[in-house]
Amino acid sequence: MAREQLQTLSEPMYYILLSLIEPRHGYDIMTKVSELSKGRVVVGAGTLYTLLSRFEKEEIIYLYAEEKRRKIYLITQKGMNMLKDEYIRLKNMVADGDFLFKK
């Protein structure tokens, strides 16, 4: 799942990385994703833990701490760069469509 293979991030990927700007554990990530997306994006446990594992393997996030059975993750600089690139891409797409919808 190297960045070269990812031309874009899915909505769950984007919001998970956005939520990991601060250290969070699994349930906290799911709650934050729902909050950030105003309930539009809901990430289930299976999807979340699959993506966290893949992100960690690719050094997009890292295990920040472990408290009892909770694993707490945080975004890496590589992950932050991916997130910023995706933000710029999405912002450019919206700007490109403005001419049609802002008449």
C-alpha cells in the first residue's frame, strides 16, 4: 500500500488519518471519524483495524502507546504528507467544479 500505489484515499482512510493528528485508540478513532464527518462516514471495527494494520505496516501511522488492552496510534510525517496531498487534491477538485455550481 505504498503511496505510489494510492492515487487517492478513500473517505474512511482520509478521516482515519485526520483523526490521528492526535493520539487515539480504536473506539476513539471511530467516534472521531463520525464527529469529523458529521455522521456521514461510519467506520466499522473490521474496516478500522484492517486499515490501521496496513497504515502501520506502511509507516503511515505508528503505535504511540499501549494502555492495558488499548493500542494508541498517531500519524507519522509520511502519513501527514499523504493527508495534505489528498486535502489539496480534493480542494482543487472542488475549485474546478465551482464554475458550474456558483453561477
